[in-house]
Amino acid sequence: MRRMGKAILMKTVNAIITIFAVITFNFFLFRVMPGDPARVLLPKQVRASPELIEKLRRFYGLDKPLHVQFMNYVVQVFQGKLGYSFAYHEPVARVIMDYIWNTILLVGVGEGIAIILGIILGAVAAWRRGEPFDLTVTALNLIFWSMPEFWLGMVFILVFGRYLKILPISGIVDPWLFHENVFSYVADVLRHLILPSTTLALIMLASYYMIMRNTLIDVTTEDYIRTAKAKGFSEKEILWKHAVPNALLPTVTTVAIGLASVISGALTIEIVFSWPGMGWLTYQAIVRRDYPLLQAIFLITSALVIIANLFADIIYTYLDPRVKI
Amino acid sequence: MGMRWHLYKKRLKSTWNVYKRNKKGMVGLTITLIFIFIAIFGPYITPYDPKKIDKTAMWEPPSFKHWLGTDNLGRDILSQLLYGTRISLLVGLFATLISMALGTLIGLLAGYYAESLLGELLERVIDFFLVIPYLPLMIVFATVMREMEIKLPLFWIVIIAIGITGWSGTARVVRSQTLSVKERQFIERARSIGAGDFDIVFRHILPNILPLVFAEAVLTIGGSIIAEAALSFIGLGDPTHISWGMMLNYAFTYAAPLRGAYWFFIPPGLAILILVLGMTLTGYALDEVLNPRLRER
């Protein structure tokens, strides 16, 4: 038990170091930009007078030496001061707060579907290795894995928005609908969630499916499975009670590694479906050249992924019996 | 030199003999070769100039005149698709070259100096790039390069942004492979006859890792092509060159899915899908052939 506590502590320290690395990276990367960082803090269309630029430089402390600027930046980040968005005329932190939960909702639901489906399909495919079910599902997964996720989203818009006209294809709620109670509001959000989360789940499915399938194939050749067979357990019992729990472990690790790509996948999917999350916000920041906003989005998403990764790591430590002893 | 070349040729031939028997690998290789053929000769057989605007033929569905219809400005989709093959493949290829160079070098050094501070530091850098979401990182790189004082052509900005983001996976594989190769006896022997670090890393370890890097490269080209599509889709692409990603960008910007203009966006997406699928099959087959440990399964 003590060893487990130590392992978790080490991982937490590691995560904190990585977040510090992101902050440093973020600071210096955006300082590489055009000669005068003060210029970047202004909208592109504005022809700023030298006095205004000088004022801004002083306001943001850009007249101080680099290491002082860096120290100030770190302190400000931890105070939640992430800069001012000139596209939204609000502090960046407040803008992000409005959007981040929508991304967490989309990613959570999409990931959830992908993981559960991946585990079930992978288990069945491994058990029926080489049979039509395995071949078909593996081929389908490979196909979904090979397409750009936003393209799949566009195909869904064509099919469900243009041809069938049965599902909403844009936004998170219907702006023309009056919600008399919470339930109708939630129902509306869920209806809007169907297409983006399905798109994300289908693209992400392949990695969980492949890991589950391949690990299970390895597991089924191990001795204790043969023992279980000899004891006369049914095939179903062996699969779900003996083989699957042991194959789950590597799949959890994949969930952690996969998080970075889920965030990337969700980014373009949000743009396609105008889902008001961090990806959609990124798009706005690029189009409007709102660099303080872009910088903060990058920082927050990276930190989120690192923290989520840490949680997956801790869960893994709990699940792995070898660490517990 | 002649002796060594002869050996390489022999090894290549035996590798090909094993590869030939891999059915999925052959399907993948055929698809890839067809696309390379289109990339080389496509622009010479395009029925129209892919950039030629024709206001009398906007949003036309497929017909005998325009096999895949026209876009919002009356430009021929088939011509854009053929021309885009070259651009998308070139971007994928160049970005992969950058990724492979970085990934191999950093992986080699991280593995060879694993016990020292340098190795520890490089391992951290690799982990850092593995854990950070790659698309936001690519977006940040591309934006920063667009704003730099040295004006790089947009075409190269896209390539560099993808290349310097996509090396970490390769570095991890190369690092772990280096760790195992450097323990082998021939390294010890080379050292005992006075070979320096540079010699050992680049003349003795690197040749043993190259087959692995080659398989990684084929898989990375596919990923880079999808990355190019995503960057162009977001609006950070190069509008002066028509790539598959740029076609998807136009299609989405002008609401092709909602207008029911399936011919505008289905072809480029399908092209990406088929090419990436082909390269993935080729890459996995190469991995199986070149990594005997996997072949036994």
C-alpha cells in the first residue's frame, strides 16, 4: 500500500513538471512571433499609434527583461489571468469557462461510447478470430481510422441534415425553441449531441478495438485459460470472466495515451457541427487572429490532457495487482 | 563497397520475397503505387485547369462534361482532385522526412545516452511531445510561423508545422530499439577496436534501426496527409495550392453538405481515406516483415 502511495506521488510530481514545461513552452513560443509582442496583443486591423503600443508594452510589462516577464507570466497563469481576448472583449479565462464544459461533455460521451463499444467488439472479435465477424469489424475499424474526422461529420450532415432531416446538425440547443423545463432543455442538448459524439466515437473506436482484440488474442493462449477450459467452464464464462478482465489493463493505458488524439479529433468535429466548445473557439481565435485567446486555449487543453492522463495512470495503478502487493 | 551493396541487394530481395506473400501488404502497396502514379502524371491529364473559374457552370452535379461536377466557382472537381493528389502527397512526404529525421536523431541519442543526463532530458522531451494534443500544437506552430518576420511560403509552413509535431512516436520506438541494440555484442566489439560514440551510433546502431524507421515512415505519411487536411480545413493551409484538404475547406465554407452537393466533398475525403488505408496496410505489412518478433504471431 505504501508503495502505491509513493507511485501516485511520483506521477503527480511528474504531471506538475509537465504542466510547467507547457507553460514555459507556451511563453517562449509566442515570444518568437513578430518583433514586438505588444503588436500581437492588438487586433490586426488596428493601426496602433506608437504611444498606444508603448502604453501596452508598459501595461503588459513587456519593457522588462525576459526572465522577469517569464516570472510574471507564470504567476499570472496561476492567478488565472490568461490575458484579454479582443475578439470577445472579455478576459480570456472567462471566455474559456463558457466553452470548456461543452468540450468535456462531447469528449466524455464520445470517448465513453468508443471505449465501451471497443471493448465489447474487440472481445467478441478476438474470440471469433478469423471468422466473418472479426474480418468485417476489423476492416470497418480500419476504414474509420483512415478518414479525416471532419469529413465523416460532413457526410453525416449530408445524410441526416439534408436528406433525412431528422437530426440537428449545428449548435448545442435550438435557438428558436422555448424550454419550459430542465428536461426539455436536456433533451434538446442530447439531440444536438448525437451526431458530433457519434462521429468522434466512430473515429476513436479503432484504437480501443485493436488493443482489446490483440491483447485478448495474447491472453487466450495463456495457461490459465487452458486450465479454465479443462475445468469445463463454458466459452462465454471463460471469455467474460477470465480473459476480458485481464485484457482490460492495457486498454486503460490506451485510454490515457488516446486522450491527446481525442482532443485533436474533437477540435475539427466541433467546427463542423458548430459545437460551442474549445475546438470551435480555437477556430474563432485563428480566424480573428486573437492570439491571447489561442495561447490560453493551448495551455488549458494541454493541462487538461495531462491531468486526465494522471487520473488514468492512478486508476491503472489501482487495477494492476502487481503494484498493490 | 561492392561487397556491401551486394549484401543489401540480397537482403532486399529476401525481404521482398516475404513481403510478396502478405496479401494485405500487397493490396496496400498497389493502392499506394496507383496514387503515386496519379501524383506524377495526374496534372498532365486533367481535363480542365483546376483553378479556372467558370461563372456559367457553378455548383454543377456530375455530368459528361464535368465527370465529378463543379464547385462554387465553377472549377472542375476531377481536375482539382488529380492536381491535389500531387500536393497532398508532397506535403505528406516532406513532413514525414522532417519527422523521421527528428525522431530518429532524438530517439538514437535518448537511447544511446540513456544513463546520462542528456538521455534523461531527451526522454522527457519525447514524453512531453507525446502527451500534448498534436492538432492544437500544430495550429500554434503554424500560427507562429505565419507571423514570423522571415516570410516563409505557406506551403512550407504547413509542412514544417506537421513535421516538427509528428516525430515523437518514432522517437519513442527508435529509443527503445536503440536500448536493445546497444547491448548486443557487435557494439562491444566495435568499441574494443576503438570506435567512437559517433561511429557506433551512426555506423553500427543506425543501420540496424533503419528498417524500423522505414516502416514508421510509411505509416507517418498517412498521418501527415490527414494532418494537412485538418490544418487546411481550419484555414491554416496554403490557398495557392489546391490540396485535398483545401478542397474540403472550400466545400465546408460554402456549405456543400447542406446544399446536397455531395460531389464537392465526397471525392477528396474518399481519396484521403483510400490512400491512408493503403499506406496503413503497407506500413503494418512492412513492420511484420522487418520485425521478425511480430511475424511469429
